[in-house]
Amino acid sequence: MQYPFRILGSSRGRLDGHIRVIFTVKCRRINSMDDRATKSRWRAKRFLWIPFGFTVAALGTVLGVSLYAAYSMTKVVRAPFEKKPDNLDLKYVDVSFPSRDRLTLRGWWLEAGDSSRAVVMIHGANGHRADLGIKMLDIAREMVNAGYNVLMFDLRGHGQSEGKHVSLGYYEQRDLLGAIDYVKQRGMSKICVIGFSMGAATALMTAANCKQIDAIVADSSFAYLADIVEPQFSKRSSLPKFFIPLILFVAKTIHGIDLSMPKPVDAVRQFTTPPILIIHGGQDNTVPVEHASILAGASCNPNTRLWIVPEAEHVGSYRTRSKEYITQVLSFFEQALS
């Protein structure tokens, strides 16, 4: 006798087998669909990473260029001396003294007999105490012949002085203050300063807080450094101008040099500034001649003078009109010290 339930049981077994097969197939299809979805999502994420990678690479390039440019702007290539005072029959002694932040600065002391008057000479960026382009030794000889002792020295990072970077007048003020300390120690009672380009700007900014400076000759100084950074950057670099703020930021952050700070015009507005002879070349393509007029107009000292040499280039007034240059400088010193 055959029982129905056995038949049913047998049918159920076959049905379970079919269900298991169908379920397995469906699971495989679902798993396959999940794999395809996962791969699709990965491809989408991978495509999203591509622009992110390009962005990171671009930012890295910009930062790298800014770091290099900031380093280049503050780094000085030391130029060798081609002449010394004895080449012009000048007697001198090698000297060294500390800046106000304890860097060792080196220079020459040119004696002018028993005179208690001294002239401190300050070169420009990327120069040194015997800068041939300015003819600093020739000017020094004229000062000695007129009875002025002369201190010629290298600013930080230049010539034979310590230091690695230039700050375009920001830290160089500490160098000039160290030079004034040294001259005072030698018994000088009247101190005049002749500065060229960055050296002139340094003298103007220092004098606002240094009562020991009696007179300043500022040859080719800027009024605001920020005003010449952009045009000089465009002349000397093919980089876009949007790099300028980044370079200034890097210079301040990495090297501690704020290139936007040097503003001699703010210094000459103070009542404590000594008389200034402002000299500028009419053909100056580094610092536009308008900066000289700005400085002269800002000075509160009634004895400040302005002399524009129409045909002269940057720091080229002495080369252009040597005799008149010395006459202007010596007459100004005599008036300021009398």
C-alpha cells in the first residue's frame, strides 16, 4: 500500500531542491550585482581623487615656487672687494663691531686727523662697503680730505659681515645702530650718515629713533618698499603677480623678514628726524624719482633738501656729477652741524 504522504514527502524534497537551486542562483546574481556596484562606486571615487590629486600637486608647486622666490629675495650673493682704501692712497684700519642683535659686522675706519666729526657710509642691497658701481671709496676720500673720519662697513649678509639674509632695511637698522655705537666709542661728537638705496632707507628709518645721528644724505631711497616690490618683481620674474602675497607671507613666516614693513616716509614724518639731503636720479628705473618727492614732502625738518639729477640712474648721481655731488653733500653737512 502506498501512502499519500510519502508521495507528498518525495515531492517536497524535490521542491526543496528546486528552491535551493533558485535561491543559490539568486544569491549569486545578487552577489554579482553587489560586486558590480562596488566596482562602480570605486571607479567613481577614483575619478573624484584625480582632481583632488591635481589640486594638491598645484598647491605644492605654488608653495615650492613661493619658498624658492622668498629665499632668493632675501638671500645675498657676496661680491668680492675689487678695491681697498690703500688703492686710493687712504690710510685705514680693519675694524669689527657688533650689531644691536650681536652679529659681527666688519669694516674700515678711515682716519682724518684730530677731527671729532665722522661719516658712516652704508651700501645698498647685494653690494658691500667698497661698491664700485657707487664709487663709495671715491666719496670716502672726499670726506676724509674735508676733515671727516669715515666708517665704511658691510651690512649683515654682505661682504665680510655675519648673517645670511637681507631684509631691505628691516633688520639692517640694528646694523647702523651698532655702527653708531662704535663711532661714539671712538670719541666722535658729530655723526653724519650717507646711505645708498637700501642703505639710505635704513638710515632714514634708524634716525627716527636715534638722536646721535646729526645729518643724513639719502641717495636713491624708496619711500615705501611695498610700492616697488610689484614692479621690480615683474621686471625680474616671469611669475604671475598672485605669487607676491604668498612670497611675502613665506618670507615673514620662514625667515622672519616682513618685506612690507620698511616705510622710510613714516620715519621722516617724525619731528625727531635730523635734516636730510635727499638725492635721486631722474632716470632711476629701480626706485622711481617720485619717491624722493614723497620723502621731501613728508619731512618735518625745515633744513631738509631735495636734489634731483635729471640724467642720473639708480645711485648714479655721483658718477654723473661728481664735483657737484661733493659740493652739495659738504655744504649740507656744514649747515647741519653748525
